[in-house]
Amino acid sequence: MAEIRLKNLAHSYNPAHQTEQDYALKPLDLTWEDGKTYALLGPSGCGKTTMLNIISGLVKPSEGQLLFDGQDVTSAPTSKRNIAQVFQFPVIYNTMSVAQNLAFPLVCRKYSDKDIKFQVDKVADLLDLTEYLPMAAKKLTADQKQLISLGRGLVREDVNAILLDEPLTVIDPQMKFELRRKLREINKRSGITMVLVTHDQNEAMTFADEVVVMQDGRVMQSGTPEILFEQPQNTFVGYFIGSPPMNFLPLKNDNGILTCDHTGFSQKMDKLPSKDQYSLGIRPEYLKITEQQNASFGIAKIIQIDDIGIDGIITLSFEDGPHIKLKTRDHKSLHLNGIVGLSMPPNKSLIYQNNNLISSNI
Ligand SMILES: Nc1ncnc2c1ncn2[C@@H]1O[C@H](COP(=O)(O)OP(=O)(O)O)[C@@H](O)[C@H]1O
Ligand SMILES: [Mg+2]
């Protein structure tokens, strides 16, 4: 097992790359610690698969280095990297039994029959596949086939990391939850580094110790689910993480004093270039409805109430102003077109300059 480092790494599929647009991955620096769980999260086409394929060796990066425990493996063949990769659709040998499928990587590496049986039994037990071992692999469900793909990665004892590229796509929602739990359990027991690629924020946030949020070939932020929720470094992460997304209200800059129309929000800051754009980021979870006389964040009208089960999403409108969303469990007592007060804990307001966080502890 190893620490994985991407050092000034970039990739373009176009050999004649010239502009930034030609790069599927723009220059980036990332370190993945040994034994942790990571998620690569971002919209389709943002470079997630490219990054995984560079780590496993299927793609050679056009620039920079890939280091395992400090050793340069940028040009090392796939077979020398000891990376197990699980793809979106299960890759199994249909003509073989489940046991033979699991044993395959060990047979290729000429393990003894005794060692193969020991490893296959151990992995089958871990994945609840023991009773299926003698069965033909083609008879299994899509979920179980994906477990076999995963099992083939786990049977080897020399695996540096398991990379999973949207492996839950073919799996039904209940089983997804179960498989995610199992992956975490395996990580805790075996200490194998795991990287899960997904475009589903819920999947990423519930699986990973750290989530790497990507957009358009760039790493927008990497951090724990809590950091991404509390301190999005840019408006993209604020918008992409959280449901509903973070609210952004425009701020006016009057000689270093930032104000937000309709809300009474005002903040003095040092050195604010007047040509830049400023906005206030507020999580719907932290905005509260109050009596009008106790409003510390303006007065607004309720224009929509969406009941989403335990929580309600309330959309409010400031007079002649922007809309804002709030999440609450007290939505049953609210009425459409009601005029209400709003309040915000001061330390939960985030200020963005040209879409980048500049202040989070007001
Ligand atoms: N083999 C390839 N040849 C050329 N362009 C590619 C190839 N694979 C991916 N791309 C392009 O690189 C970008 C990133 O793709 P990819 O890494 O597959 O994104 P994701 O996995 O996040 O959906 C996309 O613009 C995609 O069209
Ligand atoms: Mg992909």
C-alpha cells in the first residue's frame, strides 16, 4: 500500500495541445494518503476517468509526475503498479464459476492452490459471496457481478489502491447503499486506499473521508465532507455540494464596506478592489425564519413551500429583490405568501470575491 501523489500533473488527449482548452486535466497537485477513502466528484466530462486511468497506468500523462510512496511510476506499466480498477459495468468471465473469477488474478501470478483457496474464501466471506462460489458467474445479478469485479481486486495482497469508476451505476438504490457500506467496512478492515468516482454528491459525501470536487479538468476543492459544506472555497463548490445549493446574494462594495441589499448585512473589509465582484454565500440550512420584529437578515415573502419529507424547502423573495432558499423542519406551520423575518448566525455567512472565498469568520 502506498501514498499516491500527483505532482504538477496535466493531461491532454490532443498531441498538438496548445491552449488550456486542449487539456482534459489542467495542471494539478494532489496527495492521497495511504489507507483513506476518497471520492472524485464532478459533472460528466470533467476528467474523473482520465485521472483514474493515469493512476492505474492506462493513460500516460502528458505532463508532470505520478509518485507512489515518493517513487516515480509515471512511466511504469500497469502490471508494476498493483492497482485494482473496478469499472462502471462489471467485467467478469462468463464461462467461469464465481470462484474461478475471483481466483483469476492469483492464477495469473502463479500462486499455489492452497494460497488461492485461502484468499478466495477470505474475499468471498468479506463480500457475502461464499454460497455462490461454485455457481456460473453469468447466472448472478448485476449487483453480484460488480461484487466479483471488486473481489478480483481484493484477492491480491499486494494491491496499492482500489479505484472504482462509477461502479454503482448499474446497481439498484438499496443495494448501492449496502455496497457503499461494505466498501467502507473493507477499507477499515484492510486499510486499502479506495478512490470512488461518482457524479452523485450524496454517494461521495457518505463514502469518502475526503472528496475531490472537479470541474472542467480542474480540482476546485479537496476536503472532508464537513469542510466542503462549511467552507466551500469557491461558488462552484458551494453550488455543487448541498441540496438545495448554497444561496449567493450580490454584495455592493462602497469603499471597503460590503452591503447586501434588503438584508441589512454590512461588513467592513480591507483592500477590496472596486472592479471585482462580491457575493454573500449562505447555506439554506443556517437561514432561520423569525418574527418580523426579530429579523436580523431582512424581511421576505414566502413564494414556494416544497415538502421533501422530514424537511421543507422554503423559497423566499425579498421585495423587488433576489430569491433565497431555506431548509427547515418547521415548514408545516408556514403559509404561502406569508411575510416573515429572517435571521442568520453571523459566523455562517461567507464572502466571495470573483467567486473565490475571502472571508468565512465574520
Ligand atoms: N480517449 C480519449 N480521447 C480524446 N478525448 C477524451 C478521451 N477520453 C476522454 N476524453 C475527453 O476528456 C475529457 C474528460 O473525460 P473523462 O475523463 O472521461 O471525464 P469524466 O470521467 O469526468 O466523465 C472530456 O472532454 C472527454 O471528451
Ligand atoms: Mg468517467
